[in-house]
Amino acid sequence: MRLILAGLLFLAGGALFSPALAQDNAVDPIDATLSQCLEKPAADSTTGMVACFNAARDAWEKEVVRAYSNLSATLDARSRGILRGTQKQWEAYKAAEQRFQQARWARDRGTMIAVTLASQNADLFKNRALTLRGYKAE
């Protein structure tokens, strides 16, 4: 048990000092804009919060495209093909996730489910953009 715990601590310590994670210490401009939007009086409503998260999602979606293009330009043909395949799989996952969110179960959850789903969608694109950025940084 101690050996497993020591190994996990070692891995966590290594991750804390990775260059990709060091970049994450600075607040991304998209996240800063989202925070500013959520602080405005208009974000006191469900509709206002959803609008803020949707704007962040749109910005992260553009960042996914930019980060993908930047990374793709640095790869050899075989790696570029593999990346293209993973991107298509991610896009299929994203589409399936969005179909699920629009299913009947979401309609019976009250108004705050819209905020939760909008936030999760923004995070979905953010995580992909950061993953692509991280590959380029390495």
C-alpha cells in the first residue's frame, strides 16, 4: 500500500512541475472573460449564466480549431493522420454528448440544468483545447 501511495505521490509531483501545467497557472483570457461575464448583473438569471457559458464555449471551440491547426502543422504525415482520427473521435463524442443532453431526462430537471449543461459544454471544449495545446507544448 505504501509503495502504491509513494508511486502516486511521485507521479503527482512530476505533473506539478511539467511545462504544460506551468502554463496553466496563468488565467486564460477566455476564463477571465467568463468570470467577468458571470460577475455582471445580467448573469444573476439562468438565461444570463447560460449566455456567459455559451460565449465561453464558442471561444473555446475556436481555440480547439486554432490549437488543432497549430499542432497539426508541426507533425509528420503519419502523426497528423493519427491526430485527425482522434479529433474525429472527439467530435463524435461531443455530438453524442450533446444529443444526450437534449434528451427528455434534461427537461424534467428544472431551470438550473441549463446552466449545468452550458458549463459542462464549455468545459468539454476547454479540456480539448488545453489537451491540444499541451501536445504542442511538449
